[in-house]
Amino acid sequence: MENEKRECEVEDRDNENGGDDKAQDTITQKAEQENTCNGCGKTVAKKLSCPICLKKKIHSYFCTQECFKNSWKEHVEKVHEKLKKEEEEKKKKFMQLVKKKLSPQNFDPTNRKYWIYDTHLKPFAYFSFTGKLRPWPRTEMNTVPAHIKRPDYAITGIPESELLYKRKSDIYVNSQEEIEIIKEACILGRKTLDYAHSLVAPGVTTDEIDKKVHNFIIKNNAYPSTLNYYEFPKSCCTSVNEIVCHGIPDLRPLQNGDIINIDVSVFFKGVHADLNETFFVGDMEQVPKETKELVQTCYFSLMESIKKCKPGMLYKNIGNIIDAYVSKKGFSVVRTYSGHGVGKLFHSNPTVPHFKKNKAVGIMKAGHVFTIEPMINQGHYADVLWPDKWTSATSDGKLSAQFEHTLLVTETGVEILTKRLPESPSLGFDTKDDLYEV
């Protein structure tokens, strides 16, 4: 308060300049003329301005320093406090407007004016997007009941066990007992993804899908592996159109003609299962031929690489097989992300690149469990990371598709632990599953 009582700033104004001003002291209603003292009401030639009022561009004048000090308390009550209340009310009304503008019913993804007031959208306010897709507001992170067994990162977001394992270069060989548990987790993962697929339709938001997937996993006494993994905020990944991978579910309604990849992972009985598929949204008749070809190419490139898996095969050869198949179709293979070991750890050795001439190390042995998950782009293979530090988009804004399976190397070949079931919803094209009984 003593600081506020510092000397008034002296402001000399001649009659010519003063004649252009209007009386603005509507708060106290004491001074209709600008040469009237706010303290005693006397007419003054030179005016001392209250520094706080001056800063807020309010005309509040006093005849002397003494008059200012004597009337300070009354001035604060009548001017400063009322002004503060008016500002708070104005801010309240503005934030109500912001809340309305950011609601799903009124949200305009082309208008970024209010994005800075949303924690999630603020980093995107000045971001240069490569395609048409925009982030939408998000809901809070899902909660997990206390009785559900959790991975080590569930609370802190840091997978300590994975960080320790990174010091090793070996590929873990699972015991038969561990394999049986992983198989259970993979069956649950498949049922979860099939359930997620059944939810895909125009008008449905990816947030709705995420919440229902979360509840499905919890009801089956498992934990959604993505939740809080390095602080990922949702229970599955939903990557729409030009999003390559790791899209975060939000309140954007799916639109007819979209494609969406849903990546689900479950932590069940102490092990992880990981799989994903890309689905068409709405009327298949409206899906462009090139889009269908992209999705089918991605699927069959995965299956072609799986057919070759067996003990003794080099992991780096998977990329050669996928790249050769995709290139013939005129598409490109994303190089930033790879398949990985999975089981007790969400991500472990081996690293499985999907592009040709990669330098992956390791040879397949019976008991190895890993994923192959190629991401295929319509245009250039490069990707751009969004400001949320998770969502990866194509660098040219063109579409991207992905498919993933968790695999077990057996003594004679390979087993698809997350294979599609007879009751799995159709992908919209002939998957020729009978040709891939490996």
C-alpha cells in the first residue's frame, strides 16, 4: 500500500491539449471536468494523476500531494476496488465465452483465436500443420481402479524397467510358461481391437472410442499399456488420415471418408500385448481407390514379412521385404518408428525397422516375441512431430496407414499371437487369412 502512495506523477497540460480530452471518471462520478480534483472537488490548473489510474488510462486527478494522501483510502474503495470487480467480471464473461467456443458443439478447428486458453491446444496456436487435420479439445486422463495390476510407469510415467533393460543388447527368450501368459494377453488385445473397430462410425469421437476401450480393458482385469507411458494421456492411440502414429484421442467427430488407425495395448498378468489396424470410416463406396490401395498395401506388406519369419532369419531382412512390396505399389515406408520386442516390457529388443537396407541387429530364435508394425505413406516417407510430442503426421499432409501384429518365433516358423478371429469385423477388403496360416 505504501508503494501505491508514492508521489503522484505530475502531468502538465495546457488548455489546448486538455480541451481534446473527455471526462472519464465515471466510477466516482465526482469530476465531470478534467480539471476537477478527485479529493476535494476544487478546480485545478495543474493536475496530479493517481499513478494506478493513469496506468489504466483512467482520468483521476488531485490538486495537491496532501489531498491525494488524505483521500487515498476513499479513492481506493470507490475507484480501485470497483475497477477490480469490473475487471474480474469482464474476465469471467470472457472465459465463459472461451469455454463456449472450445466446447465440442461450437469448436471451430479453423479458428485458433481461443486456443491459447486451452492447455492442450495452446502449443498448436502458431503451429504449421502439414495437412487438413487439426487437434480438438481433450478430456481428462482415464482413471484405473486400485485392484488392477499396473506396469511400473503407471504412476510416474517413467518405465524404469525398460530404461534398465536398454543397457543390454540381447533379445529375451521367453519360457513356455511366459509364452502361455503372453498368448492370453494377445487374445485379450485382439478382442479389444475388434471391439474398438465396432465403434468406428461417422459422428463418433475418438475420445468416445478411447473411453469405451479403456472400460473394456479394465473389465477384463487388464491395464491399457499406453496410459501414462512416458505420460501419454489416453488408453489407446487413434491416428486419423495423415497421422502416421500415436494420435491422441480427442473430441473431433469422425467423418465419412476418414481412415483411422487404432492401436491398442494391454498389460495382463504382468505382460504386454500390442496390435493395431487401420479402418475405413463410413460408406466404403466413397473411399477413393488410392486410399483403399494404401490400406491394403500396408496390410499385405505386413503379412508378406510375417510369412518369412522363422528361426535363423535376420531381423533386418523384415524391412527389405516390406519396402520391396510397398515400393512396387508406389507408396513409401516410414523410417522413424520400428517394431519391437514385447512381453514383460512394453518395448524391448529387438528393434525391427520396416525399410530396406536398415542396420537392425539380431537373429530370430524360438521364444522371441516381437511386433512388426509398418507405417505406409501415400507420399514421402518423412514425418513431422506435433507440439504435443506424440502425434506424428506425414510431412506432406498425405494419408498414412498402419497394421501391427505381435509374433512368436517357434521351432519351425512363427505364430501370429494377435491374429484376426473368425468373428473379427471385416477390414473392408479380402484379407486372404487362409493364405497366412503361419
